[in-house]
Amino acid sequence: MPVAETLGIVGSIIAIVQISKTIIVACQFYIDTINDAPSDLRVILIEVSTLKGIAKSLQYLTKPNVANSALLDQLASVTGPIEGCKKALKDLERLFPPTSVATKGQGSKRRKLDAAIAALAWPLKAGKAKRLLQEIVQHKTTINLALTAEFVQDLKDVKQKTEWIQDFLSESERNGIYTWLETTNPSNIHNRSQRLYEPGTGAWMLRSSEWPLWIEGKTRCLWVHGIPGAGKSILASHLATEVAKHCDSLSSEHAKFGHAYYYCYFGHNQDEATHFVRWVVGQLCRQSGKVPKELHEVHKSGKNPDMSSLLSILGTTLQAFERVYIVLDAVDESKPRTELLTVIRNLSTDARLSSLALVATSRRYKEIVDVMKTCSTPISMSNPLVQEDIGVLVRSTVQADLRYKEWPEELRREMQETIPKRAKGMFRWAVCQLDALRRLRPDATIIRTALGNLPKTLDETYDRIFLAIPEDDRLSVQHILHWILYNNELFEDNISVRTLLAAVQNSSLGLRSPEAHEIYDMEGLQECCSCLISVDRERLDLGGGRRYERNVVSFAHYTVKEYLESSRVASKKVGYFAFAQEH
């Protein structure tokens, strides 16, 4: 292709990226500024964000060393989709007044809001915007299909080169590569979350309008967001289980459907991006029984792959499947999370990874919101259906716990009505109240007083839990919590029950009063710390077919650690338990 023509194509692609960016910024401004902003704006935001990602993929094809002449000729003609996209985007951009104009010269927030609404005048522009968006989607689909067809051909070539590798690798060699890949194994967290799952909960997500679109591949990324303690990890484990069932039901000898989950975890104390992709690649290789040549060569080199290599390997691995579903939990718990968010955006927008569908869960931190609103369909856990799920949890707990059997039936009903209403969508808050209430004497006056004076927040809940710890147990609880934190930060792992008990006994030696209770076993540990800690059975793979199981202790929830690390706790009566800021 002549240089002049190539430069013209490059200019058009750059224009698409720049105009897309302007429209994305405008949509974000109006969505953030206007309460109940038109839903059309969110659709435009998602579609244009996806187009921007595709345009960046096109930029790769303009490089001199990429054999792309025929494809570019097809896409970049005067009547082709690239020029069509650029024209439609320019027309769409004109419907959005600059955000600086919308707020210029206005003082109060109210005036800025009124100015934004007046400047947008969306009802008068909605019809034209929809027509332009339809044109953009048609052009985008044409470009995407062309890129996909080109990529499929590339992958056919790659597949021909990688298939032979299976003939040279024994099962033990393949397992060696899988084990090397999987630097962080999230299965213990998944198993724990499954044990905490209450049958019947989480079904609202499967009944939502977004779920079938995701399952069918019409939506590439769902973002489930919620407040601390909303039960996101438990929901993620349920969705991962349902996805696995779905894949098992569809997979056959001729068509495979892959799946994987990954749980970011504050106790890992790490940037989860690389560990996440490595684990997913490892799981998909295990399910397909195939090892891409590129993966084998990286492993043979003795070097760790960078993110670019990992995503390339993932792209090749996907070719063994019709579709792959990934559930990624607790994005906010990655430290830091910038690269992980970049990976999520790539997985959700790169045309070369279009057979991958992702569900991610997190809190609504600004850094996460800024990325996810450009590449995902958001689903809030602040909805009435979550309150119904909390009701299911409360009823099940009351029926299963013998201590509640001593309560009068009327009080049990009253509690089952009160806690879900007061929980405000926080499973964690509800769990803590159930734990506190079960410790009360089965006296109607005491119980009703407690139900009428429930804490409003998780912080207030933790205040009460720590203030209620008997004086004789305070030293032991303090040392237990500090040892859990120390072990997490030093070894990036949970501490075993045996190690924790020994450490607490040694560190508190000589400090404990004669009347203090000494903790000798796991039951004493759980009774002493109530709902602040979690004790779980963990399986360790020692290699060579050897496995080891042990009981480990962790913070029951991320919010326990956050509470104890908070500067506001140090100034309270419970400051005795707080973690030093320099830990």
C-alpha cells in the first residue's frame, strides 16, 4: 500500500480514537453530574468505549512489519467502515456541548447542574443520537468481524504450530508447567466462600436481564459492585459454581466451554494482575489438555512471562474453546490495582479475546469506577433482592442454631423481620448481629432491648464487639489479631491454628493476669474472638502427588482489618486492639 494512503488511514484511526475519547469524557461528565441521567448516555458510553479499543487494535495493523494490505484496503475505502465510523462519531460529538461550556461562569453546584441539563437538552437530540449510534455499531461490527476473521486465520496458523507440542510433553511435564504457572491458588478461598453460601441466595443475579446476555456472549463484561460486607465474594462463588455447571452441560467432544475463577485477597498483600492471568491460563490449559508452544518456550527459558506475553498466551489458549467464562472477585483488594484494571479493560474490549466473558466484583472506588464504566455493564448489590437474600440467611441460621431454640417463637419471628430490614444490604452486618444475639440470655426483655438498639453501621458493630470482650480475654484477643496480621504481611498467607496458639501463648507469657483465660484449642479460639476471625480447613499441594491439610485462621472479613487499621479506632475506647500505623 502506498505511503500516502497508509498515512491517511492512520490519520482516520487516530481521529476515531480522539473523538471517542471526547465523547466518553462528555458521557461520563453528564452521567456523574445529572441525577437519573438518560439511559442512552450509558449505552453510548459502552459502545464508544468498545469502539475506541477496536480502533487501537487497528493501529497495530498499520505498522510496516505487519502483513495487512488486503484487510486495510477493505476497511479503509471511502465507503468503508473506518470512514463511516469517523463521520458518524463527528456528528455524534456535535450533540455534546463541551463540559467546560456547560459549567462556565456558574457558581453553585445547583447552577452547574441546571446548566448541564440545559446545555444537553437531550430529549431533543435523543432520536438523532440513536440513529448515529446504530450506524456506529454497524461499522464497529464490520470492523470487528474483519479483525476476528484475520485473527482466526492467524490462530489457525498458530494452532498448527502448537498442536505438535502435545506429542513431546508427558503428563508430568504438562503438570509441571501448570504448577509453575499457578503462583497463587485461590481455590481455598473459593471453597470457604462456598461453605458460607446459603442455598437459595444469589438467584436474583441469575434471573436478571443482564445474566443471559452475558452467558450468550452479547455482553462481554459484568461489573457487580457493592458496599463493604454486601456478600460479593459469596455471590462470586455461587456464580462460579453456576458457570461451571453451564460449561459442563454444553461441552462435548467437538466443542469445549472453559471456565475459571479468581479471588483477589487482601491477605495476599500483592498486585494480583499477573497471578490472576497465570491462574486462568493454567486452568484453561488443564481443561483443554493443551500447552501452547509459546507457553512451553517461556517455561523452558526459566523466566517469568510479562503481561504482554501472558495475554498473548491466553489468546492462543482461548482457541481450544467455543467460549470461556471468568469470575473475578474483589478487584479492590489488589495492592495496587492499576495493572489489574488495565487487564480487565483489555479482556473486555480486545477483539482478539472476544470469546472470553468476564464477571468482576468490587467496591465502588473512584479508580475502579473510572475504568469499569468504560468497558462493562454495572450491576448494583444495593437492591431489594439482596435484602430478601439476607432474610433467607437469617431464617436458616435461626433454624440451625440450637441457642435460638430456647427463644420464644414470637421473638424469633421479630428478629427474622428486624435484621434484614436494618441490614441495608450488608450480609456482614447481619452475620455479626446474629452472632451477638445468640450470646444473650433467652430473656424477652433483654432480647427486645437489643433488637431495638442495633448498631447502625459496621464500625459501630465492631465497636460493640470489642467493648464486649471480657477483661480477662482482652490480651489474648489482641495478640491473636496481631499475629494474624503479622503472618499475613510477612508470609502473604494465613496462619495455622497450631502456630497461632503457640505464638499467642509465648508472646503473652508474663503479661497475662492470673485470672485470664488461656486458649488451648480451636474451639476456644473461635469462642474468644466470635465473628472477628474465621477458621477453615486448607489443603496444600506439596508436589509429587503429596497433599497436606491444616486448619488456618484469618480475619473473618476484610472490614475487620480495615477497622483495626483505621486512625479513628485508635482514639476510641477500643484503641487497645488497634493496629499501629507503622505495622
